[in-house]
Amino acid sequence: YSADWPGTAYAQPARNYLHAAIEQDSVRLVKLSASNSAVLWALHTARAHPDTLAHWGRRIRAWTGRSRGDTAQVFVYPAGDVCRDIPIEFLFVGSGDRAKVLDAKSPCFQTLRDEATP
């Protein structure tokens, strides 16, 4: 008996998107995204929080949330202490190699901005 761990099917598409974000590769982000907002979020986050985003460029854990038709909610957690309990929440359209990011968000980056504000 074997089964995929919840989120395994989305771990590689998430990893690809995150690496493109970390590298600020807009051309690759467009190919991996299903919306302009997903591209803009990745570029903005990479520019505003490069060190923090880099934690997701290492090992990640992906967990699926709700699925509706061809759309799945996926929570991606980084390895290490930075934001370890605060995932990036993805909304993927499609599955497997064809999965594309429709939306991405994380309160981790908002929290960091709030902590830096005097």
C-alpha cells in the first residue's frame, strides 16, 4: 500500500515558482503563473524580503487544503525557524507538471514588515 503525502503533487510546481521568484525571473514566473497578480506578488516579495523568501528556496513541505474542480489550495512551509508556522498559501490551477499559480500570499511577509516599522 502506498499513497502520496497530501501536497506532494504540488511540491515541485511550488518549488519551481519559488526559485523563479528568488531569482526574480519574470519570464519564468509568467510561464509558471496563471495570473498577473501571482507574478507581481513573487517579484514584489523577492525584492522586499529576499532573505526571508530564500528560506522557501531550500526544503519545503506542501500540504493541500480545499480543492474545487481543477483548483487546489496548497500551503507551503519552509524548513528552518523563519516563518516556520506561517506558510505561503498558493492557489493552483491544474495539476502535476501543468499546475500554475493563480494566487500566492503569506502573512509572514506582512508580519516582518510590521515588526520593522517603529
